[in-house]
Amino acid sequence: MNQNDKSCNSKKCASKEHIKGICCNVKNCIHHDCDTYCTADQIAVGPSSATSSAETVCATFKERK
């Protein structure tokens, strides 16, 4: 994170508890809340065949409509 980003653990979201230690900037996901928080009960990241971070995706993502 750069200096202008807010810390993931600086505050709790008012609407739902966030996953501590998980930063997310995907604002069009239904699990995104506040600034950089994921409010899903758990996350799944894959695929298992990934060899770099560029090849990974959050399988928990659901588009906010």
C-alpha cells in the first residue's frame, strides 16, 4: 500500500464486520464496504494453477448491480 491508502485495520465498517488483514479495492463487489474492506464471511482465491499474483482472482467476487 502507498502512503495515501488507508490502513485495512484502522477502523471497522459500520454496516458489517470486515475480514481483518484483507484489503480490497474492488468497489463494484457486493462484499466491498467502506474504504478498502472485504465483508464476506470468507474468501476464496485461485486458481490453483497460478504461478504469479497476476494470474490469481478472488473467486468470492460478486458484482454489485
